[in-house]
Amino acid sequence: MNKRHAATLTACAIAFASAGAAAAGPEDAMNAAGCMACHTKDKKLVGPAFKDIAAKYKGQDVVAKLMDKARKGGSGVWGPVPMAPNPPNKISDADLKAAIEYILKS
């Protein structure tokens, strides 16, 4: 697993979270955005589990980096399956940041 893919998948989970509207919380935002179609808290699905993302980046200041990766999308960090870009019209900066911080605390 590499950092780029982890960031991309993390961002995907977050990006779909608000779907253009502020959500009640990071989990609600990720559920509403469909992130849970590819991610779970504790096991790999299509994308990495949140706990694996948190473990990979433990102790690192990567929120801004993961936000950028979520916005751009990509593949290769966690495997060949690409994550689509997640522009601000899909998730606000505030919701994206909250989701990434939530995932990193998993």
C-alpha cells in the first residue's frame, strides 16, 4: 500500500460525504456521499479500511495532503483501483477536512 492511494481513497470517502451540503457529522457525511460503498471502518472493501489509513499515517501531519489527494483523485497508493476526483461541489472543504480528521483518528 502506498501513501498516494491511501490519501486518494480517504479523500473519496470524504468527498462524497457532503454531496454539496453540510452534513451533521463526518460519519453522516460519508454515508450520505456513498463513501461506505467502497470503504468500511475495519476491513478492506474496494478501498482501504479507515483503520488501515489511520495506521499508515499515524503521527503524521497529513490532513492537507489527503485533502489534495481527495480533490484530485488517482490510484496506485492502495492498489490499482482508482478513486474519482472529489471537487468542492461534491463536498465542502470543511466537511472534507472533518472526514479526513475522523478517518485519521480511527
